[in-house]
Amino acid sequence: MEENSLSIVGLIFSAGLVVQLVMIILVLMSIYSWTVIMSKKKILMDASNDVKNFHQEFERESELSVLYKNLPPLASDWTAMEDIFGSGYKEFTHSKSTSSQLRIMNSERAYRSMNTSASNEIDRLDSSLSILAMIASSSPYIGLFGTVWGIMHSFIGLASVKQATIAIVAPGIAEALIATAFGLFAAIPATIAYNRLVSHVEEIGNKYTAFVEEIFVILQRQK
């Protein structure tokens, strides 16, 4: 029983240099992908909480001017939702005018400013996800390369053997197939996480868009 449990470890250490190098690359890719997954998950959770908390505060306070005054003094300390709202309201109140046409122009500038802030935040949330996509798509092929190389190396070694048997070929093929297993081990979590994280980013982006539209309507009604 102990011999069987150690056989895979033994095959890994007895594999050829190229196959071992492929395994190391795949392990590093897997570790990096998990680092991205965990950090990005926390960032998206914080963003979701920010949307929820600020929208609750927005619903409690009917006056936009009061809501703006309650923002942190430094714009660098603003959260994403505060930045979206603050940039829009600041642009809207940049030039004081009683003309309805100028108020409409101010609200349109505020709308563009809020959309820019929202787009920048979505880009920030979306960053590093392309790395997960790259790991998800490339890991199986890297593992397959290690497998093909290992099997090819095993069959080349048969040239010096007078009589080929399964016992001779099996270890080399088993070593090579482990590379494919490593590739799938790196690719599957990255694929699942990428799809879920992208969906989460889109959900937050939709909430940003809805909030911008809501503020824009309110600004257009300002007198």
C-alpha cells in the first residue's frame, strides 16, 4: 500500500529534465493563479459592499449637496462609488447658472464624468483576469507538450532494447502523462474562477451604470 502511494511521487522525481521543467512551470502557474483568484475575490467583495453601503446612504439622504459634503475631504480617499458620485456632482456644480440650457450642459458633463470614473473602476476590477484566462487556456497545452516529449523520449529509448515489453515502456509513459495531469490541475481552477469573476465584474459594472443613470436623472431635475 505504501509502495503504491509513493509511486506517483517517485515517477515525478524520476521523470526527464524537460518533463520536470514542465511540471515546475505548471505548479508555478497554478500558485500564481490561486494568488490572483484570492486577491481578486477580496477586491470584488469589497466593491460589492461599497455599492451596497453607498447606495443605502444615498437613499437615506435626499439632498445631493449634503451627500457630497459628507464625502472624505481628499478625493484620493474616496471609494469607487464616492468617486463616481463625487466626480459627477463636482462637474455639475463647477459653473453656477440659472439658465436651463447651461444646467442641461452641466448635467451632461457630469454624466460623462461619472461614466469615465465608472469605466476606470471596471478596468481596475477587470485587471489580472486576462492572466487567469491565459493560464486556463495555455496550461493544458504546456502539459500536453511535456507528455508528448516524455512519450517520445521513452520510445527513443526503446531503440537500444532488444525486446520491448510493457514493463519497460510503462514507467516512461506514466511519467509523461503526469505532465498532462499537472496541466489540468492548473487549468481547471483558473477556468472556473475566471468565469465566475468575470460574471461578478459584469454584475458590479451593471450596478455602476444603473447608479450613474439614476444620478443623471436627478441632476437633470435640479433647479
